[in-house]
Amino acid sequence: MTDRIVTLTYGAEAYAYAFTERAAESGAPVRHTARFSTRDGATGHAVSPALDRVAYAAGGELVCADRDGTELWRYPLRTGDQDGTYLSGGPSCAFSPDGRTLWLYRQGPMVPVPRGESPEMDRRLDRNPHLKRGTDRLLALDAADGTVLAEAVLGSSGHGALVRPHPDGEHVLVGVMEGQDGGRNFRARLEDGGLDLHTYGTYGYLDDLSPSGRVFLVGDESGITLHSFPDGEELGGFGLDAFDHDGDDFETLFLGMHLAAFLDEDRVVVSVHGERAVPEPEEDDEDEDDEDDEDDGQDLDFRENHVVEAATGRVLGPLPGQSRHHERLVVIGDGSWLSIDGAERPRRHTL
């Protein structure tokens, strides 16, 4: 058993990396702990804590298989009675810490809202007769055979979701991404044969859960906020103004859109990325077309990965070396992170 498993995919194979010890040398390549054969085009991978099975979505089904690729069970992701428009994206799943439950976020179609539910809804339908609602679901499946233990309608219309089981072994956090403006976030657990589902009031992207499970991160256009678990009380946060960047130098600048994760219990790794502004040519250079053309190929993309003190929002500085600007990082939560370069073996880094 292990506290954190990272799953990476290459073609029709999924590689699981289990981390039970601290990194011995920063920047050293790491070998996979287990390898699984999957169907081509498989998405939404999750590996069991015992490293003996993988779950993934392929061909409209959730598949659970052993290391050799032998399918143990399958669960349909769409049923015949689900008429409506599906958004882009896909399902997500994760095993509980004991490996007995597989949590599944399943997209549902956008369906028309019927009249007669409430006077307020009827007034909304008068203004927009084509109003639709989402029918996404959260399911708890028996990891042994795929039996549905419980399920609940989330009411969201997501393009995907982050499913993060809590280390207490009971709860799961689910952050449904509903578009560029944010998403809806939920807490659930199995109780009396059903799901005890709680919807958090914060509308934003669920980014990560701290290693202890006491705090979770939510990002939106204003920045990153920290919330206590389980009640969701806001504990603090930080925005772009915490970083030393002149807004006039950029056309766009975003915080945490690609990365916001706990480096450890006290520190967060967050990305700042955007597009640099194109310098306006000086009047004397307006006729110098050749010189202007030489600047057309300049790289305007900007990305930096920083470490922030969680409790205060104080920026501690950028990650060292190439990790400072690296596009594919996976933060493990034990003070280390992985850098991933194409089909090469990932490398593990520490401060």
C-alpha cells in the first residue's frame, strides 16, 4: 500500500509510480512500480492502492483490468434512457484508500427542464424556453465486480471532473469543471446504502487536497483560495498581485490554471502563465519591414512555476532549474514533484 500513486499513459499502456520513500537525489529518473495493458484510446486512468488493477474509460465503458490487461468487469458510461446533448470531456474515477470502492464521475446529457417543478423555474422557462440542466452523476462502485453501491445526481453539466478520495477512507471530493468560468464542488461518502452528498457554495475549480486532508484548494479568475475540510470555510488565499509581474508586459496572465497543488502540507506549487505583449515598434522603425519580420517569430508564451506558503500566501520563489518553466509537472505531495518529457522516464525533483 502507498499514500500516493501517479499514473501516466503511453499508447495502450498505463504506468503506475508509487512513492513510499523520500527522493534520494533531485532530478533522478524514476522507474514505474507497475505496468498495465489497456485498450487503445483509454482515458481517465486510476490504479488501485494494491497496484493489482487499473480502471479506465474506453469505448463508452468503464473497464477494470488486471496487470495483464484481462478485463475483470465493465460498466456502461451511457445508458439508453439518457437522451440529450453531451458536452466534450469525459468520466473520471479513483479508488478509495482501501481499494474496495471505485468512485466514478459520469457525465450526463443536457436535458430540457420540464414545466411545473416550481413557480420560479416556470418564470425562468418563460424567459428561456430552451433552458436545460445537467444530469452528471457520482457513483460508488464495488471495485471487486463493478456493482453499484450507491449513486447520486450532481445536477452539474461538466466537461470533466477531479475525483480525489480523502485520506480518512470515507469521503471523496469531486470538482466538476463546467467551463472557463469555474465549476461545482462536492463532498460525498457512503451512508446507509446511499450517498451522503454535500454541495460546496464556492464556484471554482477544485485543484488539490492537502496530504493530511485538512485543506483543499479552489481556483477561479480571482486567484487561489484555501478551504477547510469538511465544512469548506475559506481560510485564505492569494492572487496574481502576490507575484512580481508587471501586467503591462502581458496580453494575458493567469494563475493556477495549469497547476495548483500541495507540494507538502505547508507549501503549494502554482503556475503563472500567459502571453507576453508584443512591443509596439518605435516610429523610426515603422518602415523597417525586414527588422519587424525578424521579431515575428519570438516566443510570446510565458510560464513560471512558483512555491507559495499556504498559510500566508507568501511567494517563496520559483522552482529551481528547468522546473521553473516546465509545462508538465506532477506534484506528489511529499515535498517532491515529477517532470515529464514525452516518452522519456519521468524525473523526480526536490527543493
